[in-house]
Amino acid sequence: MIKQNLHTHSIYCDGQDTIDEMVEMAIAKKFTVLGFSSHGPNEPNDDYSLPAEFLASYIQDVHRAKQKYADKIKIYLGIEQDALGQRFDHSIFDYIIGSVHMVCDGKNYLPIDSSKQLTLKIIAEGYGGDFLAFTQSYLKEMQKLIDDPQVDIIGHFDLIQKFNEDQSMIAFDDPIYLKMCHDALDLIIANDKIIEVNTGAIARGYRKSPYPDVNLLRYIAKKKGMICLNSDCHDRHYLDCYYDESLELIKECGFTHLLIMHDDGFKKTAI
Ligand SMILES: [Zn+2]
Ligand SMILES: [Zn+2]
């Protein structure tokens, strides 16, 4: 049975563990494929990304681990490229995840996944309290990643919902919100990009279900979109957090395949 996680962070950015600690836990948890995806350099916008001067060491360290653990697990080198951050030549990496972590309220770029309080402030002050205008601004940033041929996977598609599990900011099935998301998902699918099912916010206690929301997952399944399952891991103990439950949910939504990384690229694999 293939068990894969391509979205993991280590001490090179904002993760807690070394590359080896992550690999050893992945082997213990019976993963067969593990990818590293440090936040790509994004100065001066944030302080959690990989500093540019550490990029070469990060790449070297993952390549070293690939060799060291070759008989136990497949390791791949990735990067989580912020919509605002440094762009990369794909040939350096096995895969690239494209993610939006910040929106521009007209003046400044602000983080949307930092705290509920800050997200509410951004919506109130930057978008006149209008969640739909906030969504539009977020999806405008995502467009940069959808248009980027180097990006393989779109990370946490609806990160804007991180602090809205109680639906106090907007209902998950708000028709205008859904239409905006559907239009963006159509473009992602038309551009042959993989959409990740991301359990990261569950491990950190912010949500009880993965991104994207179940309404969107059903839509992606109906449109025959490609998905992979990742935990956006920042602490090795949560490498497979909510994996079994997410697999059930994925199947329930109508998916029959996940995309799995191989030496010669991604392949569809029956669940
Ligand atoms: Zn991210
Ligand atoms: Zn991440």
C-alpha cells in the first residue's frame, strides 16, 4: 500500500524537526513516499520561510537523505512556493507546491493564516467586512500560481477558511463564494495542476476537516480534478494526522485515484 506525504516542513523553515527525524518517523509510520517542501524564500514578506542563504543546504540535505534511506523510503525534494515569493526553475526540484499565504488589501500584503483576530481585522479594515471581496483578493493571488507552469500542486486551496469552521464569517455553501471557488478550481483543473487535500490545520487544532471543504471536494471529484493527500506537517508526530479519515472522505466524495510521485513524475493510483 502506497502512503505518501509531499507537504512537510523542517527546521530549514518553520518546522520543528530535522530532515532525518522526519524521515525516521515516516518510516516508522509506514510511509512509502516522503517529500520535503520548505517554504521558499519570501523575504521581506514573512519570517517563517527558508532564508535564501539556506536554500543550498536544504537541497543538499534532502539529496543526502535520499541516498541514506534509499532502501527504506522514496524521498523527493520539493518547495512550497508562495505566490509572492521567489520563483524557481523546476529542474532543481522534483515538484513545486504553489500556495497563497497573504492577501493585498490595496496597500499591504497581510498573512491570512496567522490568527483569527488578524484575519477578522484584515477583512474588516481591508475589505469593509466583505468576506467575498477578501475571497476575490485571495483568488487573485492564486491566479499567479495557476498561471505558473512550474507549479505542480496547489496547496491548501481554501486557506481563507482556516478560522471559519463555525461559519461565522461566511457559510460554506454561500452561492457566490462557491461560484468564485468553482471558477478558480476549473482553471486549476484546466491547467492540469494537482489539488492537495491538506490536513495541516487539524493537527494544529484549528479545524476538524481538511482543506478543501467537502462542498469543494465534491465539485473537484465531479470535474475529474486530480488530488493528492498531504498533512502540511510541521511536527513529525503528526505526519499522518487525519489520513485514514481523509481517505474515507475522499472516497465518499467520489474520487477513485490519488496522484503519487514517482522518479519519472506523478502517476494516478487507485485508492
Ligand atoms: Zn502553506
Ligand atoms: Zn506548508
